[in-house]
Amino acid sequence: MPEQPYEPEGAIAGTGMGGAMDLGASEAVTLEGTPGGPPGPGPAGRPRSLWSDAWRDLRRNPVFLLSALVICFLVLISLWPSLIAPGSPLSCDLARSQDGPAPGAPFGYDGQGCNVYTRTVHGARTSVTVGLCATLGVALLGSVLGGLAGYFGGVWDALLSRLTDIFFAIPVVLGGLVLLSMVASTTVWPVVGFMVLLGWPQISRIARGSVITVKQNDYVQAARALGASDTRILLRHIAPNAVAPVIVVATIALGTYIALEATLSYLGVGLRPPSVSWGIDISAASPFIRNAPHALLWPSGALAVTVLAFIMLGDAVRDALDPKLR
């Protein structure tokens, strides 16, 4: 059979009925990108991936956009609270104790005569700092320990499993009451350390299961057959494909850590005065709820909105990173 000449400007496409038809190069590309055909490459010719598809879905999700907008505003006022709340949150006047809204104090005054608006704005810094630092510490420690145990298995996997069982048996609030009551510091770091100490087992379980699933894939076996080291396999092949569940759980847990800090501060074992915290303000305003409900309403509302925003963000990220939901 004589050899057919190669035509660079043409393409052959099946008709769906056993035949074929000649197409130009531009027509072939158009056919490839039609909704009925196979998915084409992403923008600028880049191949589509889980992360690019997730980002495209997140940009179209109103829940993600709303929660991200709220979180960006919280981060902004955490970095520069004086932009919208000039004045010191520690400046109080007992002569204005439990007064209602006034010029310069739209939220009124608490039982100590402090500006509730100023303290609510400045309290965002503490909550965001505790939430972010605790989440980063938990995610790093849990991912490393769980990932190594899931990859190597054996005695280290069994030891980590028994260790996480011990930590899961410790009640979080009761553990905080016992451990933090022995610390006299007024900074956020003892609270962050406590959350990391009791929070890493959850992330380690998630990371361990994800690594066990990913290491059985063909591309990991091929890399091992080609002589790739364990470090290269973990960093280049397993970690990028196993980190999605960890990100989802950590994002949702961030809101939980903010609520936990407020709970511990309310009970008197978390942050202590002169630190500014929503939990401290809620605790101080509770005895005056009948005479000055505004002193309790605003820090409680700010805490609820913040926790809800992070939980909504985590739900949106989970839906975007789960291919089964598309």
C-alpha cells in the first residue's frame, strides 16, 4: 500500500456512523472544544487540573464570595483596627457605665464604661490571630505525622493510631480548663499551643487516610519503579494529590478554634485582661444583660458572624475539591 502523505493543515474526525470526514485544523479544534466533545485544555493551552477546576467553581459560588468578603474585612480590621475604630480599647470611663449609643460610640458602653464598638473591632485581631496560628500549627503537625505514618506504615502507623486514640479521649473544654489554668500568661500563645496539642490528631487521621489512598495509584508505583526516593515521591507525587482533604478540614476547623478561644476566655482560662477578646467582653457583659444588652449583643454577633464565615468558606472549598459533586 503506498504511503499516504501527511497533511499538517487537516484532521480526520469520526462521523459517529463508522465513517470519517476531513476537517481543517481550526475546525478540529472547534469540534474538540464543543460541549458534546471531550474537555479541552484550560486557558492559554494549559491542561486542566483539580485545582484549576476548583478555582473556577469557587469564583462562581456566591457562598464562597460572600464568606471570602467577610473574612477579608476581618483580616483588614485585624491588621489596622484604627482605620474604623480610632481610640484605645482600654480607655474606659465609669461615668458612662452601661450607657447606650452615643456619638463616637455607636454600640454604647459596657459595665466598665468602655466603648463597645472599639473593643469589638479590636477584638477581631485576637480571634483571627488565634484561629490562623492554631490552624497552621495543627495542619502542619498533623499532616507531617499522618502522612509519614500512612506512607511507611508498620510500627509507626500503629503507634500513631494508638497515640491519636489517647488524645481523642481528652475532652477539649475540660482539657483547656486543666491545662490553661496553670498558665498565667495574657498572650495568645498558650491558647494556640493548647489547640495545636489537642487538634493535630484529627488532621493526622485525615492525612493518613488520604496518603494511603494516593500511594496506591499507578503514577506513584511508576515513580518507585524508576528509582525515585521516598522524599521525592512524598513531595512531588503524593503531597499535591493528598492535601485537598486536609485543606477542607483545616478551613472548617479554623472557625471552631475561634469559637473555642472565646469559650475558654469566657470561662476565665483563655485570654485574660488587659487582653481584648470577644470572649472576655461576653463574660464581662453577661451579668448586665438586662440593663445593658447591647454590651453582650455586639461581641456575640461578631463572634457568630466570624465563625459562620469560616464554616461557609470550608463548605464551599469542600464542594469545589470533591469531583463527585460536579
